[in-house]
Amino acid sequence: MRLKPRPYQKIAVEEVCHRYKQNRRKLLLYLPTGAGKTVIATLIIDKLFKTQADFGRVLFIAHRQEILDQTARILKKQLAGISVAIEQGKRTASKKTKITIASVQSLVKRKEKFDPGEFSLIICDECHRALSPGWTEVIRYFHCHGNPNTLLLGMTATPRRTDGRSAIDVFDEVAFEISRTDLQDLSYLVPIEYYTVDTELGLDKVKMSAGDFQVKALSTVMNFPAVRQLTLKAWMEKGYGKKTIVFCAGVEHAHRIAEDMVSMGVKAVAIDGKTQNRESLLKSFLAGDIDVITNYGVLTEGFDDPGVECILMARPTTSPLVYNQCIGRGLRIAPRKATCVIIDIIDRNTHQLQYGASEFAGLPNNWKSKGRDPFREKKSLEKIKVTSPEAFLLIKRAESLEEVQSILMSLPHDAVIAGLDGEPLVRYDAPEADISISDAEAGVACKRLLKQARARVRNLEVDNNTVIVSFHSAETNNERYAYLMWHLERVSKRKVTYKKAFRRKINPKAILRSMTPATGRLRDFTFDDKTNTVSARITMLSAPEMEQMISDFHDETGMELEIKGQLSLFDEVFAFNEA
């Protein structure tokens, strides 16, 4: 079955091939984990082979065996008639092989068997590693000493390394990039439920090595029985029953966590770089026969299981590269998967440089998400506009969305131009309740508030301790509903929970925007949910491009698209003039 590329993947392919035609030879793609780097690479290879009769050989360089095998499977399946071989260990590629997939470790030892002048395309997967000595040696041999017209293409989800250097130091320009929140808006990645466990681990006493915590010392700290017990307790509260990957501080730590889970009746196994039956264990995990897999240094790259619902970060890190690779394992979409739970074991008291999802999203390191998605919180906060410098500084120093909401509510009406998500600040008439409010009174107060918010409520349950609300809307993991939850808790004096729907909301405007060429503009967007029809004006489209976009949009969303374009009129004028 041929690949059906997503709209943004088509754009990425076009951008790379367009620049290549302009003799721009060193290109970079920034793609979050889950964006489909291998799919994009396959489409680029396919297009270059089809459009250039004399196109030479292709070299795909990766870091791990799992990536090599996965890439080979996809290329063989999608590029029928083109020879594909792996160069690693006992596996070798012949001189006649059109696409060679190789580990950088093998190429360092065997590069002389290849003539670099025969290669027209070098692809570096996870190219943030391209600054390391082995990668530098291989790239210099194949690109600098080979054909001057060879295209060097880097792909990474992590642009910056721990030492501050960037992949752009090797690759001249970024051909295409897309953010994690963009992919969430397009329903290609699931939102995050982020929880932190704040404790004192004594990380200030753990030595640093190569920009991160020294492995042996960190493993000793995380392997203390009290720390393991805290880690397991956090997972039992937030991740139990979910398909989970645990990232551990060392090999022994991974095995001890797995043993602890097995003793609790959980189907858990540990893997590391020396595990003999690693492949069969991963297949069992993919099939659902294993619930939890603990690991050290194995699953950060190259392993794809969209069904993973929870990431337990039981290994503190100061590396954004490591952290990004770890959490990316859980963000792919899957049937009946609404979110991915991420649990971080944090020690802010003794080590301020520890990296987590808050820092990754650009929020303060003391930020408390309380189960929300930090990336969406950051996006929402960026759209706040206030006229008071003092208020701006207060918001910048806030430690939670609740604190930001309190600050906004305390400001005069004319001091807030735009609230969360850039929307007008809603000031509910919702006085805070007394601590002794009854269930009936709490229910009345919640119904009154929900009516003010114009929320479409499916069901409301109230008892002594909790309020459970289910909505007709499938998407409640945003700041509007977080703001509403804060008020519901104030008027009811109870913990409020939103019952999750499993249907992911489609954002037609975001999808249409992703399909719009860089030269075009999307205007006058309207969506009729009764007829399931979208109408928009998109400039700079020809008639064939309109037809293709209408077809792609329907395939992607199931909705009808009516385009009121401009260039379709120009086409008629040109036809008239030529006649």
C-alpha cells in the first residue's frame, strides 16, 4: 500500500526539492517526534529518483539498529524496484545497491569501501548528533570529498545539543519546520497530561559528565528504595492501567523498577543494550502482552509504538535532547487514545538545571501544570495582552495558570486587552463558596456557572468531595476549560474533574492552513457544523491546485471545502487574452 502523505509532509518534500533545484545543498528539517521523518525522507527519495534520470545512490545514516530496520522496511515497501540494503554488523550493501542504510559506527570503520562520488543524497537521521566526532568524520568523507552536487539532508526533533551547539552549524539552512502544538492542532499528536513529583534527591551531589548527570551516581540515587517507592506511587496514581515506558537512570535501576512492578502484579519487563531477546520483548509490548517496559538508553530513539499512553521519567536529566527524545515516544495518536500522561521525578530544591516539560515548553522551571499540557499553556500565555508593566511582570513570575488567572481577574477592565488564548477576559459572576456548602448547593452553583460559560454539558455529578462534568465537546484540554475548572472549584469547594471523551477534535482551520502554500493567504474562513462544510478564500491558487486541495481536505477531515480563490479568475483572463 502506497504512502498517503499528510499535507505538511507534502510541503516539506516540496520545500526540500525546490531548494535542491536552486543548488542549495545542505538542508535541515525540524520535525517533532511523531511527525513522520522516515515518511518524508522516503517521499523525497522517490521524487528525486523520478525527476532526475541520472540521480545517483542514496546513503541513509542512522544511530540505532531499530531505526535502520524500520527505515529499510518502509523503503522496500514503498519504493518497489529500487534496491535497498543495510550496512551494519554482518549485513553489507553491494556497490550496485541504490539505497544504503547504515549505522554511523559501521561507516566510520568501512567508509573506504564506498566511493563518495557515487552518492547524490546523504540523509542524516537524528542529525543533532552530526557534531560528534564519528558523525563529523563520516559526513566529511561522503559530502566534502564526494560529488559537489550531493545533497546533504539532516532531520531532527532536537535542534540544540546540551553543549549549546546546533545542527544548523553543519547544515546551512532550515528547509521546513513544524511545532509540536501545530501537530496537536492538526490532530497528529495527542495533548500531554503533565505531572511532577517534587522531592529532595540530593542531585547537587551528583557529578556531571558530558553535559548531563553522571550515570553511575544518578543510578545510585534513583535506586534508593525510598525513591523507587515514590516513583512507583506516582505511577500508580497517574499511570496505572496505561501502556507505559519507564526511562531509568541506569541498567540496575531499570531492572529493579521492573521487579518492583512485577511484585505488584504488573506485566513489566526491563531491557537494556545487552538484552538478548530485546526484539521479541518489544514485539510483545507492541502486541499488548506486556503493560510496562523499563529501559536505560535503549528506547530514546527509533522505537515507535503509538499505543504508549504514559511516559514515566524516572531519570532526571539536564539535557533537552534526551528529554525530548524520551517524551516523544508517547505522543503519537492511536485509537481511543486521548492524551499521554508524562510523570517527572523532580528535585528543584538542590538542582535548578534539571530539565522537564515546563522548561521544554519555555515556561519557568517552577511552573506547576497540574495535569495540563505545558506547550498549550505556553501558547495560551503568549497571547495575553495587558497595558500595565507591573501586571506583565507579575504574569511573567507566575508559577501556575491559576495564579495567572487570579492576576488577570484582579486587574481593572481596561488593563486587560486580551486574556488567555488572546480571547476577551471572561469575568464570571461566581462568588467563592463557603467551605461547608452542601451537595445540592454546590450543584446549583456549578449549573449557574456552566450556564454563564455557555458550556454544552452532557452530565454533572456532585458528591462530598468531587464534581464530575462531562461535556458534548471532545476537547477540554485547553485554557478555556482550565479557567472554567478553576471557577467551578471556587464555587463548589470540591475537586473538579472533566470526564474525558475519546474522540479527538478536528481543527479544520489549522488543517486548511497547513495545506496552504507559503505564497498563499487564508482569509474569510467559516465553518458550518450543521452541513459539515468549510468555506474560505485562499489567494495565489491555480484551478488545479484548488481541486487538489479540496480533495486532500476531504480525505483528511471528511468535510466539504468551498474555495473562493483569486487566481482562478486570473486563469480565465489569461485564457481570454491568449485567445
